[in-house]
Amino acid sequence: MKFTRVLIAVDNSVYSAEAAQSGFQLAQRLNAEVALVYVIEIIINITDPSEPEMPVDMIKLHEEDCAKTLQMLTEKFSNNIKTEHLSPQGIPKNEILLAADEWEADIIVIGTHGRTGLGHLILGSTSEYIVRHSKVPVMVVPFKK
């Protein structure tokens, strides 16, 4: 299997910076192109799913944060690797898998915070979901404290 397209899932956390760094290093070794995907999480209103629960100005702030984060990670780690920015809105675990399919990624790189026990049970794990449901290999980058 040849890896020519590396999808790196990020947000504005330190976990993502480590994933981005590892993903770009992998892409450089493979001479692959990269897409950074940052999902703008939109909370759905349970009483009316057609209406987002977040006000429009809050969504705008998330979009600006997303753009800044994608640009910063690209400047810091890309080393001139061809990089595409993807910023879908929705539920991260679903949108990351959808982006991987649509962009035709060969591998997904994602960071993890390493929560265990109650924290993991309550908050769930996007990276674990991605590993279990991805059609392509997934590289999970643990957070080094």
C-alpha cells in the first residue's frame, strides 16, 4: 500500500500540535501531500435539529479560531509540503471520517489526550472511534506530558 495522502485531524489543543508535527514528518518521509482537518463542532438543538444551538456570532468565532489554527500548524510544521485546509462543521468523529473519504486519504493521523476511567467514559474518545470505524489506517499520536 502506498501512502500519498495524509489527513491530519486537529483542533486548537496541544494534542493536535503533536499530531500535526508527527503527521507532517510522516508525509515528508513518504513524499505525500497533507490535508489538515479541523472540525467546527456545532451543537445541535434537541428540540429543533434544524436550528443550531450556538449563536451565529459564536460560530463565527469558532471559524476564525479554526482558520488561525490551521494556518499556524501549517507554518510551523509543513516544511513546504503541499497542504490543504478542511474545516467542516458538525460532530468531529463523523466529519473526520467523511473528510478522509471525500479527500481520499490513505492514512489518518490524530492525537489523543490519553484519558482513562471516568473521564474517558464521560467524554468518549474521538480517536478511538476513528480507529474503530476508519476505512484506512489510523496513526494515533499520544500526548507526551
